[in-house]
Amino acid sequence: MECDLDGDVEVDGPEGNAFTTFEGTVTVSRESSCTSGSCWFSIDSLEIDVDAFSDSGYIGRDMQASLAYHGFGQVDSSTDEGTIAIGMFGLDVTMDGATPSLSLQSYAFSLGNSDSAVFEVSTSEFQIVDAYFAWED
């Protein structure tokens, strides 16, 4: 199933943090026979565009993310809530950005989820409840 995706992004760094929003699409699949207990689901594709942001010394624009590698986990059929273990859900990110001491530069880097990512899935909706990604640079 393909769904629209939107939400909020917090970008944390040594100078503070910035907030912005994103929108995109995601394709999710799960076992159609899952009616009780837990079953597997997967994130097959993900495309995100992030709004420009400027806060705490950082400027970011033209930021996109796509699925770096196949994300999968288990979903509870009674609650439709699923989790993906640490490091199993990755994003490839590209952006143009700068700090006050640097000219505008283009960046490309990969991120993996630094904590368990929590999702809710149903027949018509995909919602990211919590997903944290860390970049060490």
C-alpha cells in the first residue's frame, strides 16, 4: 500500500536545534493473513521532502530523504503498532545547508535509526509515531 506521509522534523546539533516539517510518500507491506498476535511488515520505499529551516546558526534547504535500505519489523495486529529495531531503518539524505561560518554547501549522508522506530499501520494509513536518527558528524 502506498500512503502520503507528513510530519515534523527536529534537527539537533551543537549550536542548538531547528524545527521544520516534511511531506512525502511511503510504501508499506505486511502479511495479509495477519489477524492475531504479531506479524512482519516492511517499508518498501520512502521519499521525503523537508521544508527549508533556519535556526540556532544552521540553514538548511532543498533537503530530501529516501530509503537507504529495506526497513522491516513486527506489527501487533490488535493495535496496528509496529517497531523497527535500532539500525534496521536507514535514510539517504541530501541537502544544501550552511552555518554562519561556512558558505552554502551540498551534503549527502546516510542515517540509521538510533532508537527503536515506532509506527502505526492500517489498510489506508501509515504513521510514524517516533523515529530518531543520529549522524555523528
